[in-house]
Amino acid sequence: MFRNMSSSRSRFGRSFARSLAVESLERRDMLTAGPRVVAVEVGSTSWSPALISYFQNPQHLDHIQYPDRKGYDIPLGSSAQSDTLTWTNLDQIRIKFDRDVVLNSADLSVSGVNRTAYAFSGFGYDPQSRWATWTLSTPIESDRLQLDLDGNGARPVRDFGANALDGEWTNNSSTVSGNGTAGGDFEFRFNVQPADVNNSTSVTVSDQTAVILQLGKSTSDTGYNPKYDIDGSGTIDAGDTVIAVARLLQTLPTGTPAGTTNDAPTTSLFGFFNLTNDSNSVAINLPSGFADAESGSSGLTYSIVSNDRPDLFNSASIDPSTKQLVVSSVSGAEGQATIMVRATDAGGLFADTAVKVNVNRENQPPMIIDFESARIGSGTRLYWGQVSDSDDNLSDLVVYVYGDLFETSCAVDENGYFVFAVIMEDDVRGMEYAFAIDLCGAWSDIHEDTAANT
């Protein structure tokens, strides 16, 4: 059952390990402390390439230090965090971490005053740059907003050592999240009032005049200010003045975002559910996959947001009395459905998560491609590897490691990679083994790490 690694995989693995070691594991405290947020950015799917390139130009970095941005980095460490953002089509939020993390779309809630909660239409994470991007279903109009990134919930943002997000944040003061101990939600405030270029919280004739005085300037011109480019076209033109006129007397709302005193529900996700011709219906207990600090999972209201394979079912609905998702498959149907379920609390905040249902479909087990280790300094050994799975989301897999030295589990990123470090004495030797389990409970083969004896 045990297999040795090929030399090509070994070379790749050691290169992968060295890069991670240099970037994320040089400081011993990062082995046990939680990951931290180091930047927050807003952007728009409607912005021109010229404006995005402007933000990426090192000459225009202003207050921030990350040239890999794709939008506007909100200033940190001062009252400038609360300056009104002036663009009319903001529909993306990006968060950068100090190390690679495991997270999903439901880990973030966005609440406001004018809109209780914002829904997402897309999510992505880049493990190389460590930017996570949420795309909103509709752009932000005029609102005071709060981001709440999960560090305490049912399945919080975490690193590959299973350390939860170190998320504590003091608005208008903090520059990096956390208090040095894993755990704690990241709660971040910012304001959006399109066309309020003078940062007064209201759109007045002064704002209109200021935009008119900038007419004709583009991203390549000296003196161009992107906050006057209200539509994000890359040029301050008549379209921006029209927006300023249309927004006259619009004011940033007073009050606090809905999530200030109410935590949004969190999710621990669901495994797969299987339907066969012999048993063509199932009732799925939804509270088992959610949690809520104020209401508890039984106090939430559940609804179906979408179903990508309605053709597989005679019916798919939620019983409000039992809080179960009840699905009945069409006789002879075959495939996999993703049913998006929303859990909403009494304050109107919600979390969405997918329930996957296999209909007459055989689940394929995962496979460990690689499992290796190397010393990266006195008293520290880095373990890494890669997993594949032909029919499951790789980031939903869990890798378990056991053997002569220790037992642990670790998360897998969207490309199937896993990595973690262990502190041990230099003269400790022993074998370690790894295997993966998918959401359906299927096991991979077992791999041994022979380097643990060196």
C-alpha cells in the first residue's frame, strides 16, 4: 500500500517547501499564531483596465505597500479609513492575508445601514498573492458598511496549521489585524458615498464644481485623481459630472451597520448526500451545518437560493417546521446537484452554503500524490504534499497525518496542496504517514514520509 515518491516530485516538493518556508515560516510564532489581515481593497468589475493599471503603478501606491493590488486599498492606521469612497459601481471587496489560508465565500458577511446584508455573486482566492476576492451581487450605492470575517465560527478562516484567523481590529487605528492569539473575527468599517469627492459625507455643489475642474484628465495625466473619476472609466469626463449632478444632496446615512451588534450566521459546510434508485428521497437537517452566536442554528430561517440541476429532482424544498431540506430525485436520473441554501438570522444577516446531492452517482476517492518533509531550521520540520480528487472540490478535503512522532490534520488549498510545520528536537527520528478523506467519507491510499527518518 505504501509508495515511494518519484525524484521529480521530490524536487518539486522541496522547491515548494523552501518558498513557503522563506515566505511564511521564518518566524517561530507564525507556527502557532493565527493568520492576520494586512490589507483591504475595494474595486469594481466595471472599472477600465486603465484605472486598474493606475492603481498597480508603484508611483501611485500612496499609503499602501502592496503592488499586487487590483483596486483601491483603503488607508489603514488613521481616520482616513473612514473617508468616503466616491465610486458609483463598487462591487468587489478584496482582503489580503499575511500567509496562505483556507477560506470560502461564506466566511465574510457585509452589512450596512441602507442595506442590512449584501449577497455575493462570486468568490476567488489566490494562494500566491494571498488576496481573497468577493464580488457583490449588486454595487454599493450609499452606505456605511462593516466587513465581518469569521475567526470564531463553526469553520473559521484558518491557515494550513489549522490556526484560526487572528482577526481583532480597531477601526481607524489598526494596520494589521489580531492580538497575537488565534481566533477573533475581523470587523472592519468603511463608507461609500458616490460623488462626495470633498469627503463631507454629502454631495453638494462644491463636489460638482471640483469634478468639473478636473474634466479631461486621465490616468496618464499629471494631477489625475482617481476619486474624481466616479465611474472608473480612466478619464474624468462628462459622465462623471452627470453622476455628481444626479447625486446632489445625497448624504451618507447615519447610524451603524446591521452587523455591528449582531454576528452573521456561520457555516461548517455540508458533506455529500447520496440518492439511489432504491432510496430516491432524503431529508437533510440544515441546522447541523450552520451556527449563530445570537440565535443558534435552530433559530435561523432557511431558504433555497439556487439549484443548478433541478432536472434531477421531482421536488426540492425546505420544511419550515423541521428545518430540513427535503429532496426527491427523478427515477433514473443521474448526476450531481449543488443546492445553495441561505440561513438568515433575526437581524437580517445571512450566510450561504452549498448542499451537494449525488443522484445515482458513484463517488471517487481522493489520492495522495505527494507527501514529504524537510528540516527548515533548528527544531523545525516542514511537511508538505499534494492531493487529487476527480469529482470533489479539493479545498473540501482533509489530510490526516499519523505515525511515530505526532498525529494531526490539515487543510488543503484549491489546487490540492497542503503544508504545515512541526517543532521538534533535532535528534528526533520516526516515520509519518498521510491519507485524505473527502466529504463523502471516501479515503485515499496511504503515503509514507521516509524523510522523517533523516
